[in-house]
Amino acid sequence: MADKKTDRDTTKCQKVESQTEVSFSRNRDGQQRNSGPGHKEEDDDLECSAATSTARRGRMERRRLEGCHRPSPGRDSNSDSDENEGEMSRRSLRCYFTAKTLHNPEENEATTSDLAAVEDEAKRSFDWVWDRESKSTASHVTLDEREVNFHLEYSCGTAACRGTMEMGEGQHYWEIKMVSSVYGTDMMVGIGTKEINFNDYSQTFCSLLGNDNNGESCGLSYTGAFHYAGSTNVFCGKFGQTDVIGVHLDMWKGTLSFYKNGQRLGTAKNGLVGKSWYPMVCSTAARSSMRLVRAVSYPSSLQFMCCTVLRKNIPVEKNVLTALPFPPGLKNYLNDRLSWLLGSQVDPTSNIPCYNKGTQTLLTIKGKLYSTEDGEKSEEV
């Protein structure tokens, strides 16, 4: 009896399996029949539905990207920390470059490099930022305190801003990127003491850094001239938009050196020991901007002195960290802190002419007179 019951259960299972296979085969056959020529209207409906779904996803994606630039309703700015604000700023930049890539496919390569630069900057630690309390009224510091915008509407003088760190000893290096067009009477990068009163120049168009006669400030102009204590000397060629100007203040030797796009330009000033300096920038140009992209400070040490000797003995076109067999841990540490010194010091843009926005300024560079009338491009220096 038990054997007969088992046989009946096995027969039932086989029937269920056979019915399931039949139903599956019918579904497959039905799908195949629906895709045949006799069901063209159903195919059209499916295609319309797919197109509608694709369009809907596209609209949702655009709304998501646009939403990155809109403030969230009911957001309490006082309750958010600076870290959250910086993260939102990085997200907004990432969404901006993504949207720009979607709308301009031919600019994919450029926007990808810009996004990579922003993400690389976000990973860096900054030893100082721009001081919101030590600036001209026409200077505006962004939320992350790394970018300064000058003269938001129009310019009626010279605006400036100072960094938060007092530099009386040690080694200090920072890089400033020219975010906007570079033009006007002057846009400068340099250093100064607390004795500089920014409001004295708010109604005057001048080269603020180095304009005083007491030697309380000095700076490099976009024209390539270095200003100190009321005197002006030709130091390098001019720089323009997207150029990155590096500044090295060595308070062990009392020297101020400049870099352009990673290439060392030389030492502009000696004898700076004995005063406490602050990083400074100034501009007379309307709607101009400068961004701090690197700021590192460390004590003068034997390690730093050894690195300077290595840099002098390795060709400038080579990277010291790859030319010599450093241990992995030391190599990573030096790359994080001293890549500006040990890296290849060849400007990749050195063969590209530097054109700045036309102004009515007359520039005397290397004994030649360069007139930059409105609507004309200035000649290469």
C-alpha cells in the first residue's frame, strides 16, 4: 500500500511539472507571436512606452542636476558646520561639471580634467585660509574660505585680502589660481604685514602690494613686475587666467620666491627676516577672482635642506621622487608635502602665448612699450 501511495504522489508531481512547462512554453510562444508581423500595433505601443520612459528618466536626471544648485527649503545655515558647507560646495562643483559635460559633449575632455583638479584639491589639507576679518569691503570670501572675489559689480579702487596665518619662521608655500580674467591696473600675489591698511586704497587704482615706502609689503604683478618699497623691477613674463602662481616664503633664509604652473621663476626678494608676514592678494579688476589651491607650512629642518640639495642636483625636467629610489613610505610623505619642490619644474604652458583682457594700461616691460587698448589683445611678453 505504501508503494502505491508513493507512485500516486510521484505521478502528481510529474503532472504539475508538465503543466508548469506547458505554461512556460505558452508564455514563450505568446511573446514570440507578439513579436511577429501580426502584432505591429502592440510593438508600436511598446516602443512608445520605452521612449516615454527614457524621456522621463532624462527629465528626472536634469532636475536632479539642477537641484544641486538650489538651496534646500527650510535649511538653517547657522546650524550647519563648515565641513558640511565645504562638502556641499564640492558636490555643487561636481554636479556643475557633470551637467556641463552632458550639455556639451565636445568639452568632455576639458571638463573631466577640471573635475579631477577639483577633487584633487578637495583631498588636500590647508594650513591656512583667507581671513574674513582682514579684507577690503570690496573683497568677498567664499564659504570654504579659499576663494576671494573682488568688486562683484564694478570697481572704484583696489581691493585686497589677507591670509589667517602669521609667518615669522619656518617654510611656507602656497599656490593661487587665477580663476577669472586677469586685467586692469593690477592683480597681484604677495605678502604684507599688519601695518597695511586696505581702506587707504579703496578709492585708488594702484599696485597695492609694494606701494608703501616702508617695505611693509611686496608682490608680483600679473604684468611680470615685482613691487617693493615703491620700486618696480621686471621679474618674469606676464600671467593670465587659469595660471597657478606658487609662492615660497623661506623665513630661515629670509627669501621670497615665485613659481608659475610648477616652474620656478627665481627669488624675488631677500632680507625678509625680522618681520611677521601674511599672504596677501589684491585686484583692481571688476568681477575678478583668485583661488587658494594649496597652502602648506612646516618648520625649517634638515630634511627640507636635503630636499633642496637634491633638487639642485637633479635636472629640472625630472621628478626627484622618481629619479631616485626612495622607500615607499618616505616617497609618499614627500610627495604629499614637497611635491612642489621635488616634482618636475617645467611649465607645460610655457610655449603658449599669454593674452590678457584689453585695458587702457600702458605696460613697459623689458624696455618695450605694450599698449593694451580696449578690444585689443596685448602682445606676448
